[in-house]
Amino acid sequence: MKLCRYLHLACLFALGQLLSVAAPAGPELGLQTWTCRNMTFDQVVAFASEHGVKKIQFIGAQLDPMAPAVESLRKKAVLKEHGLTAYSFGVNKGGLDKEANRKLFEFARLMDMKVIMVEPPDLAAWDNLEELVKEYDIKLAIHNHGRGTPYGDPATVKAVLAKRDRRIGVCLDVGWITAAGFDAAVIFSEYGDRVYDIHFKDKQIVMTDGKPVPVDTEIGKGAANYAGLFAAIKKSGWSGVMAIETDSKAFAENPNRLVSEARVFFDAQMAAGK
């Protein structure tokens, strides 16, 4: 009898362990430091630590891919000391000069980054970028801005993905995809498993002098279909980083409230439906 009970408990424990391993981790909240563009590297470290954000996607002003390796390694050590990770950087242009692009990959490898955010203005650059992806085994994520920009239309992004190595994917900027007139939840689902990063941003369209102008808002208060997007994320088991970002100069002057409210909104969306 005791043996049966022991075996029963052992099976339940093993099942629990299996489910724990199999269960998707879900997305993690991060920070794109364009939000903190008025801060130095050290100020960003303090800011992220204060807000409990562990994953940081840096802009070049604070973590320069062209800086001497010793300087990058010093900053890497500072991040480690504070329990932070520079998981990516950008958005980088990526051009026709393969050796210039190589420096981005060398920097990513030095910093143990698995993905680089890019927005090449010339589609011909994808030939040399794909070669570097294969050489370094580091992913590229295509970032989108609004309509009229190289990747403002998801059809352009899909055309690139269809012809390229699967390590080339997407950095979905929710604010800009919304401003371009697309449903972020639909586009996320259409990209499938090629979404490698999300810029957690919101915009609304304001008519100015008779013209529609995209304006940043607090995340969750704009036009983005976040309810649908989080539902799609949960359904797919996506477990990347949703990096808080804003293009607003006013929010960037003091991003504390924006980031605090973004965390509350993120947590609420993740808890919804449980």
C-alpha cells in the first residue's frame, strides 16, 4: 500500500516537473533605451534597476557598437553587477558595406547578444546581412516604422522573410504598425514564429492642419489592439522581450511614469484570462 502511494506521489511529481519544463515562459518586460535617450549609460543602469527591468535594448549613444572592446566589456561587467542584461541594441541601419555590418555582429558576439535590431534602407543589403547571420549564428530582427518607410508595410517584411534564412525575423513595433493602419495582433500572428522582439509602444492618430499625425500615448491608452495582441502572444507561447519604448520627447524628459504604468499594464494583460 505504501509502495503504491509512493509511486503515485512520484508520478505526480514527475508530471509536475514535466509540465513546468513544457510550459511556455511567456514574454518578459524590457526597456528600449530610446525611451531614456537623455540619460547616460550609468543613468540607464540606475533607472532600469529602480524599475525592476532586467532586459535592456540599448541605443548607440549609451552602448556604442563601434567603441573599443575594453569599453564595451567594462559596461558589460557593470550590467552583470546590477543583474541586468544588454540583450540587443539598435535600431541599426545595416547597409551595403559588409565589413561595416560585420562590426555589428562582432559587437553582438562580444556582448553575448543573440539578436540585432535592424532597418536596412536598401533591400540589396540583405544579401550580405544574410551571409553574416549564417557566419555568426546571430539573429536579425527587422524593425518597422510607419507608412512610407522601408518596412512600414508588413508585405515588404514578409517578402524578405520568405527568401531569407530563418534567423532573420521581426522586431514588431506595435506603435508604428498601428499608426500605419494595421492590427498588431493580426500582423503578429501572420509573422508566425519569426517575431524575435516587440517594441512595447502605443500611438494615436491626431489630425493636425487637416493631416493625420501619429502621437505617442501611455501604453494601453492609444489605438493599438493590445487585448488582441496579448491573446495572440499567449496562444502562441511567444516568450521574447517586450521592450518599453516611446518616441515622445515629453515622456523621454522624465520616463518614470511611462515605464511604471507600462509595467502595471503589462502585468494586467498577462493576468487577464487566468
